[in-house]
Amino acid sequence: MNNIELDYEKVFLENSDKLNNVKKVVLVYPNQRWFKEDMHTTWNLNPSTLCILAAMIKDYVDEITIIDAQFDDLTQEDFKKRIEEINPDLVGISVLTTEYSMIGDISLDIVKEFNPSIITVLGGVHSTLHYEDVMKNEKVDFCIRGEGEYVFQELIKFLNSKGTLPTEGLIYRNKNKEIQIQKATLVSDINKMAIPDYSFVDFEKYTMKSPRDGIEAPPLLPYARIQTSRGCPIGCTFCLVESISGKKLRKRSAESIIEELDYLVKNYNIKSVVFEDDNPFGDKVRTKRILKAMIDKKLNLKWKATAVFLPAIDEEILDLMAQSGCIMLNIAIESGNQRVLDEVVHKPLKLSTVAPKVALAHKYGLFVVANFIVGLPTETWEEMRETFRFAEETKIDYVKFFIANVFSGTKLYDYAMENNAIDAQTYSELNINWRFSRIKSDDWDAEEVSILRAYEWDRINFSDPKKRENTAKMMNISMEELNKIRRNTRKVLHKDLYPVMNS
């Protein structure tokens, strides 16, 4: 052992049974329904995250089990029984959003109640952003800060005396229970990282079920979800991607993407794919190489992209997208007011360019979805109304309106504080409901924004019968199911706004 290992063993792993004993590992997605079920914020997660982790450690342990309590809708008792049956040495728990941080604590309670000596590792977006809050729970042995693939692999090797303690990306306690914090880590070359090993799950069941009902539903089943890049250089003030994945766009090669798609077609007979990273088409040269290869290899896939930066798309790309099987693009516009875009959001987009690009996409038969945010700091009521007018007049096929929420670590948080738009004494990032505003304004209040957002979403998207029909088709649902989603959106809003009246 080197000095790092010896020091760490001395201050933390004083019990010999902690070393050379990580043989059985369980990787977990907790069930979001253990906290709450919300049609807008609960959905099935991509198994690729856990399958990559499994691929990274499979040479260093004897047994790996993936428990996706979310997808399988396991109860807490179901999860407890699985842990008891497996009796693992280490459990890794991934929690995506802070809104659902409670499910990580629930998982830890179940694991440690069964066997306090099981080593627990918490990872995911919540751990990266709020590791200090995570470590308040003494049932957490390790917290991974940043992209955890190599950190987790190194930790497993270290615990089995086959490597050194990770030097970044790890948070733990020493023997005095003092928290040791390493800097966040990113994977510099994602092309060298292991690809998902789907043999650890029943992947066919994932290919046959949409993550949730919505506009991003896969075009055809069986389907797969794929990530082609990490990070985003655009720099929108509200976005946490820089804090999670960095500002630099780290791209998989076009060849590796085509290789994965070809593998999924041949081995799982997938008929469609959803590109779900934050900026899959930010590099025009790479984009054209990917699309031309999809055409040349005759993959015959229908596909959607859930996040497209409009200035990076030109007519040649739109043509190639259509030829390669694209049926839908989701573009992020954020605001229909140029001042808000320039001064608040800092998105490098001129609103005058949006309508022509949307028209071009329609020329090639593409369905266009757009994201907007309302209730931003310093945004006036009339500027908010401009966003709704812009969304309607630009002839976008389907619009999504999100309530602005601000998080520490973003430029928008600093801007909001400077403009006295947050009540810092009562605002809690650990108690966020994504449907409701926590921002204050002299021009509007949170309830007004929440109600306006819900009813304008309904009016703009569903007033026209033809639009309703096209949207239901894009969601792969019936008109009856679409109307149920609309009704539930209104009903849930009022129940949450006025709980006493609805109790």
C-alpha cells in the first residue's frame, strides 16, 4: 500500500472487515413515489447510468445487482426484501434531483437497518450539488461529487486493496467524524469510458415502456435512450449543467455513437431512439457526420431530440435530420422577451431568428417543441405575457412553460439576490416544488404565475383541434388520454395551491 492508502486506512478503515470484503454490490434507483407521485416530475430513469457503473466495476467484484425500484415500482418493503435476499457488502444509491432527496434517505434507512456494516455510497446530481446536506445523514459512508464512473471504480478497488484512494470526487468522514471534501470530478475523455452493460438488467422491458406520458415519448417501441455528450458551453444563468457537468462540451465521437446505435438495433431490435443529453448537436461538423452515418448505414430509426440549441442548426442539418429519421426537435428559447433573454437568462439567441428556423423545420416535416421559463427575477407581468404571445405566434407545434426556480451556484441565483427577488430566510433548495415559484416580485405573486402558466399551456397547445390531434399522436396516446393529462394538470395545480379547500 502507498501512503495515501495507509493514511486513509488509519483514519477511517480501522476495522479490518471493511477491507478486502466488497464482493457483492447493489446499485439502486430509489422509487420517487416513496416521497410523492407527480405526473410532471416523476419518470423512469435511463438504466444506462447504472449499467455504466456496473461495467466499470465488474472486473473488481464477484456479484453486481441493479435494483431499479422506480421502474419496477417497488414498495419500501419490496426493496427491503431484495436487500435482505442479496445481503450486499456495498450499496450505491443514485438520486437525480434535490426535489426527491428524501428517497435517498429512505433507501439508506432500509439498508442500514438491515445491516449497519453495509458500506453506502450516494451519488447523482443531488449529491454533486448538495453534498454537505447529504453528509448530514450519518448513514452515508461515501458521497460522490461530480461524474462518478472512475471515482466509483477507484473506490471499489481501494476497498479491496487493489488500488489507491480516489484523490478527487469523493467525500467521507475520518475517524473523528470530520467530513473530508475533495473537489468535484469530471470525466475528461468520455470516449474512453465503458459503454452501458445492459446484461445487468432486463433491458427489453425498458425498451418497451416510455419513461412517462409526454411529448418526449419514444416514436416507436422497442426504443433506447442515448447520450452523446456532457457539459454545455452556452452559459444560461438558470442552468445547473455547468455545476454538474462543466462548461466544456465533451463529445463522444460520431463513430462511437453509430456503433452503439448499431449494437442496439442488432441486439435489441430497437425501432426508435431519444437523444436526451443537454446539447447533442452543438457541433455542426460532428452533427453532420452522425446524421450522414445514420443514413448510410440504413439504421431506419425514428428519433427525437429533447434539447437542441437553435443557433447550431442550419437547413442542411434539418434536411439530414429528416432523412435520418428525426420526427421531433425540442428547442430551448426560454423567453419571448429580448430584454429577459439578454439581461436575465444570458442566452445567445435573437428572437427574430426563431420563426424562420421553425418554418424551416416544418419544411422538412419536423414537429417542433419549445421550452419557455416564466416568473424570472425582474421579469414584469407584461414581459411574461410577451412570452406567451411569442410562443403562440411563432407557430411552434407544442410549448412547455416552466416556473423559474433559482439554485445557489448559478448566475441566476446571484442576480436574484442582487435584485431582492428571493426571500433568503425562507427559500430552501431542499424543499422545491417545480410547479411553483419561489421568486418574489412587486408586479406578480407566485400563485398568479402558477395559474397563468397552467392555463396558457392549455390554451396555446390545445385550442386548435388539429394541434390536439398532432400532439396526441406525438405522445403516442389517445385523445381521451390527452384530455385526462390536461384535466389533471389543472386539478393538481388547484389542490396544491389551496390544500385546505381541497382536503
